[in-house]
Amino acid sequence: MAQSYNICLDVGGTKVLGAIFDENREIIYRLKKKTTEGGSSTENIEQVIISVVEEMIDKSGIKKSKIHAVASCAPGVIDQENGIVLFTPNLPMRDYDIRTPMEKRFGVPFYIGNDVNLGVLGEYRFGAAKGYKNVVGFFVGTGMGGGLILDGRLFTGNKFKAAEYGHMILDPEGPLCGCGQRGCLEAFSSKKGMSAYIRQQASRGRKSMLADQVTDGVFRSKFLKQAIAEKDPVTMEAVDRACHYLAVATGNMINTISPDVVVYGGGVMEAVGDLFLKKILAEVDRYCMPTIRSTVELKVASLGDDSVLYGDLAMIEDSDK
Amino acid sequence: MAQSYNICLDVGGTKVLGAIFDENREIIYRLKKKTTEGGSSTENIEQVIISVVEEMIDKSGIKKSKIHAVASCAPGVIDQENGIVLFTPNLPMRDYDIRTPMEKRFGVPFYIGNDVNLGVLGEYRFGAAKGYKNVVGFFVGTGMGGGLILDGRLFTGNKFKAAEYGHMILDPEGPLCGCGQRGCLEAFSSKKGMSAYIRQQASRGRKSMLADQVTDGVFRSKFLKQAIAEKDPVTMEAVDRACHYLAVATGNMINTISPDVVVYGGGVMEAVGDLFLKKILAEVDRYCMPTIRSTVELKVASLGDDSVLYGDLAMIEDSDK
């Protein structure tokens, strides 16, 4: 693998991030495009993904023959073994074999996995969860994702659908979640959950500087950071509520897995992770058994927005073994 | 291992069950004693455990030289690797090395593990969960235990403390649990949880035939079965509430693990498992994601009170490998 490069992609509902890693695992080139730049059909999205790879190769000046592998994530249920996107709530791909066209196009192995699973894998191999054996990850963004490293391996369960504890029900009579259930962690603690609370308060006539920033049901994390910095009262209520339920869910996952570490990643944690962690730590002891709590650490992810790209790289390296 | 015998024990807070398995995995002899028969000190309890093994050998007429191994469970946190009882809420054993005296006494390998973990292992190897790869077990008795088989192996997490999802919080404002938290699954759905509900209703002047059967905070499962058979209204309310929260917890565990099967064991399920399963099945689809639900089966345990003894046997066979 001397002098070779790995191309890693983070395919989301709105944008595709690309990065080229050199053999020292340094990112030497980056590119970002809108996922639906060419239209929102499956073919158009595949074309965007291909064009990101091609443009990165072109502009970085690396030789095509030096590319070792290409890896990507997608937000949804992914058959990681066969490279098939089984289901994505935010992209028009269903039972879609993306490996075959990608390998045909680039002539190197192509791997794909679930975005949050890979984010946690990235943190486990190269970030805040490095050196631990059992890892519970919470990724707090528009939604709430989970990922599990158990006995040192990414755990994917039956048909790669494990770790959806973002939809763990914490109050059967709680607010409606996008998934159709009530009182899921996501409905309280994700950007969607916090936005819903802020909109609800706005509809009662309460002012909040974050209310104006909610578009398409969510705010951007940088506006959350600003509103927190200015101690906007309604925002702080939404944050307290989010952290309360994150603490309960963390306690439940500590009791369930007895992990060595719980790691919190995603856009919200990248922006305001220290505050969230402080609030979670202030409560979590109440929600899990002291003997299990005593052997687990809680940490903010350290790779920021690159967690998933590093997870892609880990997936490539695992496949090489 | 020709013509050899394994001695398996189920050490509980009130009784020690013993069984001798022959080489065809048939139970050829059984014995039961009160755990605190000789007193409630650690030494006395160890003496009861030893006496169960000795008496079974004596009375069954098997030769001591034909004993292959002895295995046991205990209710608590067990260092399965080193044979140490780290902590048991209902027995006076703490950081207690039980392997050394047992191996010294009987001259064969001695293994010990957590009771519910071994119950689920027994069902996985020889019972209702046989042939599956990822198993979530709920054991409904005085308390509420859990056990996880992941990728075909018993999962024990950091320091053997995993699978305590009996203390998963389903309502942060719910009833107080013995563990000190509020709204745990155990506080709703175990015998203790159902008993608390029934006592609460009795204190409001409502009659229930099960109320008179509650001693030391619990009823015996056969009285639950009778009260259900006679459709005792308060009992049926307690059962509906227990099954509702068991369904929510099942949904949460399905989302978290994406198991192939969920298996329900323990004394309550042995007595009234069909009714409980029917009620859980009527609700569970609401509490997990349809795509994950579609690949999981829900089953009542098939080995009854012997789940744990078969789990001991599986632990011995795994150690032989």
C-alpha cells in the first residue's frame, strides 16, 4: 500500500463531502457538493457521488493508479457486506447496489456503510474512543444516530439495522417523532426535537432568537451556539430538555451494554459539545446503576465533522485484513 | 468425555437448584435446598452449595471420577473469567473467589456466571433461541433480568455488567424501583412491580385476590396464574401495565440491537407466558421501526425453570473448546 491513496465520502441528505487520505492517514484534498446538484433521482445522486471522486482525483493531481480503494457512508440501512443501500429516509435509494457501478467506474474496491456506524467506528479507531473495547456512540444532528463497537468490532445486528437507539422511547406519551413513534430520544434531543420545542414556544407567543433560524424543521448548529452564548431563554429550555433525555438514554445504554466509553458526536456536539456533556454528566448518575457507571467514561467526539470520513478509512483498512 | 457427568447449579437468593447432566445432556438427578439453610453468612452459603453437589453425587450413585466439571450461576455481577462473585444484591458475597474452594473440593473445573445471562445462553444453545445469532432475553421474575447473545456469543460488556436493561428507564417520573431509579422496566413489569401496583390499589380499598398472596413484596407465579384465570380485575390491570412496558422495552431493544429473536423466560413467563406474549405482540409494532421489526421473532423460553441449568452446561461446553 506504499504511496497509495484512499478516497472517502460522506453522503448526506443535503451534501456529499469527499476527502483523499494519503498513506499516513492525512487528508490531502477535500471537496463538497450538494447531493441533489444534478437533480434528485437515484441516477443523478449516483452521478454527483461519481463526480466528487473524479473531480478530487483531477484537482488533487494524484494518479488514478495510486488509488487503493473508495469508501462511503449513507444515512440509512446499508448492507455493508454487499455494498447495497437498502433504505434511506432522505435519499431516493432502495435496495440499490451502488458497489457495482462504483467498482466498474474506478476499478478499485468500493465499500459503504451507515453514516453514524462509521462515525463511531472512526472515533473508535482514530478519535476519542481509541483504545476502548466497548463503545456506545450518540451522534446528535438533524436526527439522532447511534453506533456500537462491541468487543472491538462494529456491531450491526441482523441485516445491519442495529443501534437505532435514537428511537428509544423514553416517554410513551411524549412528543411525536418523525419515525411515527412518540417520545423517542430523537424527538427530544436532536435538532429536529429542539426545533419542535422552540416552534411550539414561539406559537405561544414566546420570543426566541433561534426561532427565526428554523428552516425545513431545523436550525444550523452555529445558530444554536450563538443563541446559547446569548443565553436565549427558550433555547436554554430546549437544551436542558435535550440534555435531560440524552442523560436518561445514556443511562439506559450504560445499563444495557456496560460500555467502556460513551462518545457524543455530530454537528450539535461539534458546536456545543462541552456544554451538552457538562449537563449530561450532571444527571446521568441518576439513570444507571452505580456499579456499571463506575467503569465508563463519557466523552465528546474528537474528529468533528471528519468522524465519518475516518470511519470510511477504518472500513477500508478492516477490509484489507 | 465418554460416560462423564456435569453438575450444574442455579444459586438464587432463596434456593439452590442442582442437576446432574449425563453425556447426552439429559438431567439424571435433581436436588433443591434453601440457600440459607445453614445460616446466612458467606461461609454457610458456600457450605450449602458444596453440600448440594456432594449429596447429588452420593444419592445419584455416580462415581466422583466420572465428574467432568461443576458450573453454577449467581444473581449478580460475576467475573466469569476468574470465577469471582463481585456483587450480589441478595447474597452476602462481595469480591468472593468461589472457584478456588470449589475446585479444591471437587478436583474438577468450576465455572460461574450471572443467572440471567446463563438463562439466555441456555435458551440460545438448547432452547427457544437455538439457531439464531443475535438474541435479546428478558427474564421476568421477582426482578427483571436481561441477557444478550451477540454474533453468536454471550455478550458481557465491561467487567461482566452488561444487559441490565431491566433497569432501562421508560418514564423518568415513574414509580420508584428497588435500584433507586424511577420508572425502570422492573418497577412496572416484574413481580415486584406488579405487586407494588396491587398493594397500591389495595391501599385504596380495591379488592384483589392476589393482594393477599403478596409476601416479602412479591407473589408466587402460580397465584398470578390463578388470579388471571379468574380474571381478577386489579390483577389484570397490573398485567396490562406490565405487558405495556415490556412491549415498550422490547421495542427499544429491537431498535438498539436488531436481534433475530427476543426470548422471554423466568418464572412469570413459565406460568403465564402465552398471555404475556400475546399482549406484548399486540403492542410492540408501535414501539420499534418497522424495518427492524420485520426481521425479529418474539418467543417464550422453552426450557422453563431449567434455562439456567442448561446455560451452566453451555458454559462448561464452551470452556472445553
